[in-house]
Amino acid sequence: MLSALAALFCISSPQLAGPDSSWFPFVIPWDGIASGSAPDVSFLNSKPAGKNGFIKVKSSKFVESATGKPIRFVGVNITARQAFPTYSEAEKVAKRLAQLGVNVVRFHHIQQTWDPDGMVWKKDKPNIEVDPAQLDKLDYFVAQLKKNGIYINMNLQTTRTYQPEQGFPESVKNIPFGFCKRIDKMSPKMIALQKRYAEELLGRVNPYTKLAYRDDPALAMVEINNENSLVGDPWDGGLGKGLEALPEPFKGDVVALWNKWLHQTYQSDGQLTMAWTEGIPDSGPLMTTKKTQWSWENQSSGDVKFTVEEQNGPGAPTLKAVINSNPGPDWHVQAHVTGLDFKPDTYYTVKFKVKSDRYRSIATNAMIDQADWHNIGMSTTIGITDQETEQVVSFKTKNTVANHGRISFVLGATTGTVWIRDLQVFSGVQGAGLKPGESLAKNNIAIPLSGTDKQMRDWVAFLASVEKSYTEDMHQHLVKKMQLKANIIDTQISWGGLSGPYREQVSEYADNHAYWEHPAFPGQSWDSNNWYIPNTPMVDDMAKQGGTLLYMAATRIWGKPYTVSEYNHPAPNDYQAEMMPEVLSFAAVQDWDAIFGFDYGTTLESQPNDSIQGYFALGTNPAKMAFYPSSAVFYRLGLVPVAKGAEVLNLKNGPDFPATMATDLWLKRGPLPNWMTTRVGLTFDKPISTPNKVAAGVSLKPNGNHTDWIIDTPAAKGIVGFVGGRSIGFSGLSMNFSAFANGFATVTLVSLDQKPLSASARSLLTIASRVENKDMGWDEKRRTLGTKWGKGPVQVQPVICAVALKVDGSRKVYALKPDGSRLASVPAKFANGQLTFKTNDKAKSMWFEIVK
């Protein structure tokens, strides 16, 4: 769940009052809305799902195999407890999802173990044995979704943890990647268990559909391994980094495969050494000596003691760190040497001896020693034990600041004692090529911590080739052995940087994830009491850095369907109502194929279901769910047209990756394209350039220090931005907003019969500003609630807007109840070909129906 380019900057935020007497409750019933009401858009779904054949790929689009018609998907993620509802809950939730515009569900986190009632495993054998009773609930839910025209995206490896009870050594517990990620793409035993799980989950007949999953056209997509790349990620230490911290025997397994790859690539030790050392300068003088001063920090005020001891080596004196406790994250306990004068674009070597009283991993970085503390070329993680080892790390600098370099050690991940001895830093490269005693013949060439460009390119190319083999093997197992007919991916296209497109060549489509202002946890991960959000609108970032959408557009693979299977503007952001109209109108312009909100949350018959449940849960959050119907209509029916222009960059068809991220390629290319007029992507074939300056119905317009997101097509209109006290003009429509606190609103108006709004017999207007639970406990900066999420019923700030719509005759306007039925008639006038009325003047609602 990540956006590499999400702009987490902070702008001044007004101190806004919470819900008052003018606000109104708006709880969309968890068990369905009124059938046939304006927001009931279940007519979009062909029932049952798969009625028109399997979902196949044709001309880069998902199509129904029986009709050949393209199909777009609007979805949600169903996770944990919600994936295993009672029969009654399954029937109601499936119907409600279809009514609100959903036609695909991604089953995710059913392997989790934090909620015993929401996992696929037997409670007494988590991660080991699948529970038939849970499978029965899942099967019934799948059958109900299919009945309502909703397709299935089934995830395989997500949050399963491998354990000694499965035949692994005890050291499996020390793998430094959550859920054994990365190594699970190399370990034969882990891969065998993944195949077995796939067979247990999908290699059987669903008793409620009477079809084997492989033969059910409702199974549209299968994801092999969520958010996981063996290569590593540019935003998490860098490509190729981190595997050196693996415990044995897993590290030895990696080294064995690495040496096998080197044998296949190089003919001799001499050839390898020449390739890795060509053009490397000799070592320079030491930048650290016995007089070098250590500094340290203990940001969480845990029980930590640092001491410095003399030693015999030429480098910095020995540092001893005793970490008895650390309440904060690992980086709250650090030691570093500062004031180093690193030159730009120059090779350096860092050498030191290290040991610990117990196994641990520590991160070592080269950074600047002042704000913004950015990395200057080295970031690696090493595993250490009670046996002292010498570590040698070489790197090439970037973005240096004279006399402000530092070497840092992050020590707070594990309690215990660490010694760092004889730290030496000097220019040049020591350790490039083969180390003393290493040779191809001995198969003992170590994982490179860092090194020359060629050395590190080889290491990343090796990892990419191993991962590609895993992807192809798993794909073949699902297709050939299990005979699944669903469309398959390994993992998200951005994971692994530009190794992602290379890895996913065998996959039928490409997928991505992004979040605008995902909550940050400055202490422990997922600490519900210690988190914050910048609390800014993405629309204002779009014209500057592209929000989350530029990052996703830049990574699309041309010639394959493109999906975003996790997306959200997490609560309690004051601007979260912008989410659905923005992402789906952008997806329409770019001609993407599916958007899944993450996640639906949990609605149970035994709970109120009337409040925002947390950061991500959509199902009980009207800021998101109220906009699902209108956004699904304009996206799935093509009421917002596709951009005519196209700019497609070429990727080299091979593992020699020129940049870490797709966005790097776009930035090196030159001026960025206009994302609202030009579809963009990457290809292994010939590049494409067909620029077009005509907007496809979506545009960004400056509004002082802010930006308006405008949707303006004959059958769909929309505005996202600071509109309070302003008049907004569209073709055939004007909206005059009264001033209100915050002044930010999201509005959509869509035709429900695909006719232009001027001729439509029925249309739906959706409008919202802030949405909050009662008694939410904001801090003074309005950046966190801690655990004070408040209670239901959820409250909505009213937005009063005078609407003037050109129409071909008189219309009636109704404010709608949260269940979609009519609450009250809204006074409306028709004169001179124009319908005028006012929202939330007397009858308050998020939904308004306009009908002949």
C-alpha cells in the first residue's frame, strides 16, 4: 500500500469546528439501498457475472469472450472478517455492492492471522491448514457476488508467515522482511507451499455455483504475490539491497544461485574482475581516524547507553551501544560520524568491523548531516551475529553537500549490545571485483553490499532473472496444471522498479497500488495512537507533482490492460470526498481498465455499521461510497471519453535497467506530457508519440493558490476544489456555491440513461464537503485523531449550491434519503430552457435526483 510520488507536504490548515447543528447524518444502509432508486446503478451489471463469457484480453483491453465487448471494472477490496460473512450477510453485502456500482471484488488478506474469525486457516493451525468451514463461507459469498454480476479477483500469497512447524529452520523467524517477502520467491519449499495453497483455494468445485473455479467465468483475475519483489524497491533502501541481512541457510541459498548466475555470465575470474573494476580509481587517504568523533541520538528516550573505546585500527574508535529498550521505530536509535566532505559523483568505500550479542540486522547509510537529511548514494542492511565480521561497502555519491556528509548506523530494531570497530571511510573502491579467496570455481562470491555500477547492475539483473523465473513458473502452474482461465499477474508493476515490466511480461495485465497521504507512523508501525496525515487535498498537488495519479500513469504498460487494485484517500482527511470522481475520471481519460478502493471494511449484522471505521474502510464512509454510483456510471459507460493523444516510452527488453523507476524515465525524457489530453505508458516495442492538445472532458484550472478539477462532458459534470462563495461554469450548467467552513467540496452530476444531461430523463447529483463521525478528537494542527475516532451516526457538512441546468423541458428534483428513496421535493423552476434549484437549502442530503 504505497505511492512513491505522493506529495506529503503540509500547508497551513484552518482550525475548523467539528459537526454542529447544521450538519446532518447520512448513513448509507449496510444491507442495501432502495431498489430502483437513483443511486441504485445495479443495472450496469450483467447478471450473473460471466453471463457473457470469460474475461479475456483483446487489443490491450479486457473484453467479454462471448460478445467481444470491452468491460471496465469498479471494485473494492474485501479483507479479513468481511471475506467470511454469514449467509445472510453475504446476500446483503453482495446486493449492496452491485447497487452502488461495484462489478469486481478483490479478496485480500484472507491469510492474515490478526483476526482469528477472518482468516482462511483453522484456528488451531494458522498458516498451516485451511479450514473447510471458512472455505464454505467464502464459496457462498463468491456465489452471491456472481449472482449480482460481480466478478472475482482472488489473491494468493498476501500475509502468510512461514514457520518452523512447516519444516523450516528456526532462523525463518529472523527473515527481516515481513511475511517472508522476497525470499518466498526463491525458496523452493515456500514456492511449493504457495502452489499447494493455490490448489486448495482454487482447485476445487464451489458447491454453490456448481462450477470448479477454473471453469467459472466469474473468476476474472488472480494475483500471485501481493506487493513483493525479490529485486527490492527504490523507496525501501534501493534495488538489490537488504538480502545480505538474511539469516542462514537462506542467505546461503541466495549466494548459491548468485554464483550459478555468475558462471553463466562470465567465463573466468579474470573476465569478471575486469568487468567489475574497469575505470575504478585507486583508494585515497582515510577520512576517519582515531580522533574521529562519534555522535548519536535516542529520539524515543528509551534505555540506551553509548560509550566510545580506544582500539588499535587506523579508523574511528570503537563505538559500543547497549539498547535495553526503544519505544520508537528502529531509526530513533542511531550512531553516526558527521562532517565528512564527500565529493559529487565519486566512488567511496566504507569499511568497519561489527558484532552483536545476538542476531540482528542494522541499516548503514550515507546521508547529509543537515535537513533534509537525504541519502547520497549508500543504503544497505547487514545481518550480524556474535562473531565479528568485517564489512566493506563501496558506492558512488549523488546530491552531496560539501563538508556535510555522514555515515549512519540504525541500531534500534533489536535490544542488546552492538560494537562497531575501526570505521574507515576513503575515496575509491575497495572490494570491487573478487575479494581475497573468492572465485567462480569455489562458488563463494558474496552478495555485494554495494560496489561499482557494473557490479550492482549484475546483482540486480541476477535477482530480476530469478524473480522472472518464479513468475513464469507460478503462472505456468496456475494455467497448465490447474487450468485456470482467469487473467494472472505476479505482483504490482512498480515493485522492483523497472524490473517490474520485465518480470510481468508473461502476465495478462499490469496492476498498481497508490494512496494519497497514507497515514504515517513516527513511532511503532501501525500504532493507532501515534500517527498523522498532512491533511491536504490532492487536487492542489495535481498541477505541481501529479498527486498519486502521475506516478500510476507513468508506470502503465502499453498493450496490456491496466488496473489499480488498491487506491484510497484515507480518512480522516478533510478532503477525502475528492477520491472517487478524481481517480475514475482520470482512469477514463487514460483508458485504464479497473480501479479497486481499499478496503471495504467490515459490516456485520451484530454491529451498528453507522460510523467511519478507520483510515481505509469504505463501506460505512459516505465520503467515498456516496460517490461510487455516479463515478461508476461515467467510468463504466464511457461518459468521460478517452484522451486521443499518446506518449509511450520504450524499455529495453532485458535486465539492464537504466533507471530505478518509470518516473525517472519520464523526467529524463524532458517536459512531462499533459496527462489530461495524452495517454501515457511504457512498452518493449517501438515508442509512440501522437500528441493532442484537446482535453478529453477533464481539466485542471488554477484558482488562486488552489486548483479546480473539472469534469465537463455532455452526460457528466463534476467539480473538485475550493468552491465556497464562488460560481463555477460548465457547458450547459452553472453552480453558485454559498460560503461555508473550509470551502472545499466535491460535486458530480451524471445522466443515468446515457443521454446528454440536457435531455436525460433521470440524473443523479452527488455533493459533499467534510464527512466526520460525531466527537472526532482532532489535535490542534488537525493532523491526527489518535484513537479518538468518535461515534456514529456519521455526519456530513451541508453544501448549499444554486444549480442552473439547461434542459429540454421541466424536471422535478428530489433530495434523497441515505437509502436512495425520496426524502423531499426540492423547489425547482423551469424557465427559458433552464432548470434552477438549490441543494441543502431545506432538505439536506448528499444525493439529489433530477427526473422528468
